[in-house]
Amino acid sequence: DAGITQSPRHKVTETGTPVTLRCHQTENHRYMYWYRQDPGHGLRLIHYSYGVKDTDKGEVSDGYSVSRSKTEDFLLTLESATSSQTSVYFCAIRSGTGTYEQYFGPGTRLTVT
Amino acid sequence: GQQLNQSPQSMFIQEGEDVSMNCTSSSIFNTWLWYKQDPGEGPVLLIALYKAGELTSNGRLTAQFGITRKDSFLNISASIPSDVGIYFCAGPGEETSGSRLTFGEGTQLTVNP
């Protein structure tokens, strides 16, 4: 158990509304990631963080922003949700101690109507 | 961009049968990771491979790091119903920074009792 929680686990929201998803870890890992998973596309990286206030874009970052003000929390924000952002969102962590292994949270299912 | 090709995309087998799946890349990988995802949950790391030619087991699962460093294989022996799920390969290929993983699109495994 990598000590990762995601909230909320399920959310339905309307197009145009802002949405924030939270990832929380309890083990002080340096790296945190946000992925989305859609049928036919596997796992795609949205943004990641390599330290407090240090973030970088992934392959599908348009329409998303992130913030990391504390080691344990990594927030993903959809400023104005669109139907194309309906997906399952996973947070992952990596300890950063010379390995590439990432450990995933349980996911958040987001539906934008 | 870097891609991982997994095959087969799906498999339907009888309980007790052995399973083989593979992952290939157009570029060299330094680490290969194999994950399993149960329905409604996040991916779970099964096996990590760090060296070309390496063969590693985890119970009934055996994975190999191809000697060309462009492929990896996962075998499951004597399958059981709880082996059902999606199996992903992943790795931090040379074309990406070590902070990121590239994921294959997964092999969906169905085991008939």
C-alpha cells in the first residue's frame, strides 16, 4: 500500500464548471503524477510534479492545471470542464530514489455532462 | 513520440491455461515495468525489470527483459479466474526523461472457469 488517496472518487459535473481533484500521499514521496485513462488510449500523462511548487506538463495537459503547495498534496484543476474531459483520473507517486516504479491511487471517475 | 506496442490486445482463455503477452518498443528501454489493473481500481505493479536478459518471477508470473532492450514478455502459468484484468507494460525509455513512463495500451485478459 503506497498510502495514496484520491478525492472525490466519483464526480458528475456540468460543462463549463471548474473541478478540482485531490491526490494525497502519506509517505513523503518527491514525484507525483496525474494520468487520465480512456478506452483505446491507455494511461496518458497530464502533469507531474518533482517537488513542492515544481511541476511540468505531460502529453495531454491542455485544459488542465496543477498545484503542489505541500509535499503530500497534488491538485488537478479543470478550469472549465468539457465533455472530452470525462474520464478516469489516476494519481501516482514515485519515490525518486533511483527507481522508475510508480504506484497508483484508486482513481477518480469524472463525468462532465 | 515514443510508443509501446502490446500484444495481444485481448485474450480469452480457460482456467488452468498458460498465458503469454509481450510489449515492444521502437527505442531502447532501461527499465520494464508490468502492471495489472482490476476493474474499477488503479494499476498495481507486478514486476520490475532492470537489466537486459533479466528473468524475474512473482508467484505464477514470470517476466523477461528482452536482450535487445526493445521488448519484454510476461507469462502467467496455470491461470485462475482472479487473473482477469488488464495488463500494462511501461518503461522510461531513452527518449523521455527519467521522470516519465510510457505505457502500452494493455492486454485485456479473460479467464473462463
